[in-house]
Amino acid sequence: MLRTVAATRYVTPLREGGSLPALVEADDDGLYVVKLRGAGQGPKALVAELVVGELARALGLPVPELVAVELDPHLPDAEPDPEIQELLAASAGANVGLDFLPRALPYNPATEGLALDPRLAASVVWLDAFSENVDRTPRNPNLLTWHGRLWLIDHGAALYKQHAGLDPAGARGSFAAIRDHVLLPVASSIEEADERLAPLVTGELLERLLALVPPAWLGDVPAERYVDYLTARLEGPRAFAEEAERARRA
């Protein structure tokens, strides 16, 4: 189950992201980076955030805790910025929050002293190829370094085909965008990662992940369609893993 907290104070907008996520304080005294349902990308970005973020955790990858964050309709009353006030008002109710990592730094491949595990890098590349995440590039890594570890954040751009209905008939294609992945130069074999990770992504796991999503966020694409699409994507031979391995060797 996803833990639920209630936002008690809006702290600041995080203007680095195109969706204008918010830093809020919650009733458990924690700070969370909240993806807002009323942002331009809409609730499907929250679906991708939840499903792919929790899939990463199920595969043993380091992801800060994800929680459901309830926004009170009156929370924006004291906000002087009309743009932010409108965004908060449109996001009343459930949203997705990511545990805030204080003093974490964006991942930079040139950072000295951070020794990345090539198997971890390969696992992240595999996950992003499988989930069709177009947003883990050198320009926008969506990775943080905190206490000497790499942390995965911001999966809202994954599962981008959900906006077109997720037709299982087109699920088994390759993913050419993986050649731009920020971790590809340090990754070990993607073929080995594929053999290790693909068996872990079962239909039962996918159903549990989709059960975390409020049905209203899914719109006209039912949860079963996500499960069918991702299950079809796992059928061998997996073109997305082969494409990622070719890109790594190149």
C-alpha cells in the first residue's frame, strides 16, 4: 500500500521542472517534492511516476519513498502567486510526493569521487528502455547523488505511449532514444541486466503497481491495458534490450 500524508504547508515551487512541482511540508513533519495533478502534463504523468518509480523499487533500485499527498482545497489561499495558486487549486485531493533528500545534488558524470556500479547503471538503462522513459539524458539526468549513492527521481515522462492508448500490438518495438541515456557510457552488459531483471517483472507485480493508482487518473486507459502492454513488451526477444546493448557497445 502507498502511504498517505496530508500537506500542511506549501514551502516553495521547484522551477527546475517543466511541471512546476512543489516542495510541501506534511502532517508527518516530512518534506516532499509533490507532482501536482493539475499541472500541464495532467494525471497521466502521476501514473507514470507511481508505476515506474515503484517498479524501480521492486527491482532493487534506489528511489526515495513515494507517498500519496492530499492537498486541502484551502492550501492555496495564502499563496500570493496567481499561477501557483491556480495550480494548487486544480490539484486539490490526491497527488504524488517523493521524499525530499536534503542537500542532494544533481548527478553529473564528471563528479569526482562518485564510483558508479556498472551493474546498477545497466539496471537503470534497462528499466528506462523497458518503460520508454525519454527523460534520463545528460541534459536532464533525473538522478541525484546523496550520501554517496545514486538515487532515481522523476519518472513522469515514462510510459509516454499511454497518451495514445497503449496498444499492446505495438508494445514490442525497440526504443531508439535509449542511445542518449546518461548512464549508458558506464553501464555493464544490458543483455545481462535483461536476463536478471525481466523475470522479476511478473503480471502479478504489474497488477499490484497499477492497483496503487487512483482510477480517476487513468482516464480512458484502464489498468488492465497497462498490464497487457507491459506484459507484451516483456515477450522475447526483447527489442528494447537489444537496442540498448547495441547503443552501449557503440
